[in-house]
Amino acid sequence: MPMLKAEHISFSYTGRGSQEALRDLSLQIEPGECLAIVGRNGSGKSTLLSLLAGSLKPGTGSIECAGKLGYVPQGNALLEDLSVWENVVFFAALGGISKKDIPDPLPLGISSFRRKKIRALSGGMQKRVSIACALVAKPQILLLDEPCAALDIFWKMKALELFWEAKRAGVAILYVGHDFSEILRLSDGILFLDHGRQLFQRPLSQLPSSPIELEELVRSLLPEEASF
């Protein structure tokens, strides 16, 4: 049974003309599976995750979720006037996790600055807190929108290890990213978006095994103005 299933979803932003941000998109993710979403800027990747997370409602189509969601958006969704610890407790509670069941130490080294306000943190530190808040709620589905973009190489590797552990434990993951080395390490398949439409979807076994060859394939399939 799929943990997350979307069928023929479409979406348009009000005030942006008649062009759809997403058009007739379908996907599903099984337990312990990671599906990567790839596409140029503006192709609809973040819109797709917002729809799956329930932040937006599709204009057409349906979305079925069979488990608890954890969401790391591209932007900062943390409560900036609260401390790191207060944010962790808040998001854990949203997932039904009590304070006593929150792991100690906290993921990604954030225990070392747990008393600091979110607004006092760097972008990379905020991203580490966002990932930790999603993980401590013990989700069955993880929606990750470029989760490693603001991280240095050390914390990027630590984050990828946590995502891999979650996947191995049966968590279904939808991973938006541009770094093909990350995608090849974590994903079982890749869905390519272009102008809000599904260009194609393939399992990793049918794709090149090196980041450079995979990028060349993507370039060959997209219009000339596309860039990664």
C-alpha cells in the first residue's frame, strides 16, 4: 500500500494568469522508498510539496496520505521568536510526541545551541533545526525541499545519513534537490518536472550511475534554456 499517492493533480496560483503551476501530475511512494523530484527553477517542485503537505489545495485531482507527515520546506517555517528547544517541543507535539520522548541529544548537533532564539541563528543552523523538528516527530512520510542547500559539507553528510536511516526504517521520502550526487545516494527513482508537467519518471536502475552522466541525460531531455 502506498504511503503517499497523488492522482492527476493540477494547481494554479491566483493572479498569475491562466498558466498552471502543476498539470495532471501523478505519483506514489511506498514505505522505505525515496523518490527524487528534479527540475529547473519554477518547474513546480516546491508547489508539489506544498500540495502534498496540505499547505495548498489542488485545483483538480486527489491526494491520499497513509501516515504521519514530516515536512522540511525550502524556506524557514520555524517560530523565530522561540528558542530552538521550544520549536522542537512544539513540532514534536504536532506529531503527537511528548516532551519526554524527544531524543537527547537532539539530531544534527542542535543541542549545543538549544536555548538560542531562531532569529539569532545562521541559515545553516536554522536548516538543521528544521530537519531535526521534522525527524523528532517520528514521521512515516518525509517531504524534503532542498534540505541540504544551506548546510556545509559536514552537516550535509550527517543529514543524508539521517535520511538514509529513516528510509531504512520504512519512512517514505519525497526529496527535491539539484545535487545529483545526493539524489543518487538516497533515491530509488527520479521524477523530472518541466513547466509543471511530468517529463518522465524512471527507477534508478534505468538511469546513469554517475552524477555527471545523469546531469548530461537531464540536459539532453530538457529544452536548451534549461540549466542545473
